[in-house]
Amino acid sequence: MADIKYYDVILKPVVTEKSMNVMADKKYTFLVNPEATKNQIKEAVEKMFDGVKVAAVNTMNYDGKTKRRGNVYGKTAKTKKAVVKLTEESKDIEIFAGL
């Protein structure tokens, strides 16, 4: 497994209706590197956002979907999603503030 730096762990935030509803409970959803572990995700969130303390990390692995174009079959890339729960005294993450 390659050495993953903290800025390579989090790829982008997930902005869906369901992920916006759980933000009231201080839960934030991110697409992360499929090779990243829970400890790496926790470390990356705490380093990237000031004043944030992570309580728990839940991850989900998704296999690529089978797609077809003409007679050729292929698969899309695998993805990994992480739901990060913050502690009660932690600050909110600013990138979600305007949404």
C-alpha cells in the first residue's frame, strides 16, 4: 500500500439531501481515497479543518458499476464514502456553512 498523505485522503464532500439532513447531528460525508483507513480519514479531517475534533468515522466501500457502450462492457471506478461524526464541543466545518 502506498504512503497516503493527509491531503490525498479526502477527495470531495458529498452534497446530497440525505447528507445535508444529518449535518444537524454534526455528521459530514466525504468521498475518500479507496485505500484510506479510518485513522487516516480522522487525521486528515482534523488537520484540514481548524478546531474540528472527530468522534467517529464510518466508511462504506462501493464497487464500480457495470457500464456498456455498444458491445463493450466495462466498470466504473471503485469509490469509498466516509461519514465523519464530530464531538459536541467541536466547531462546524466551514465548507458546508453556505449550503
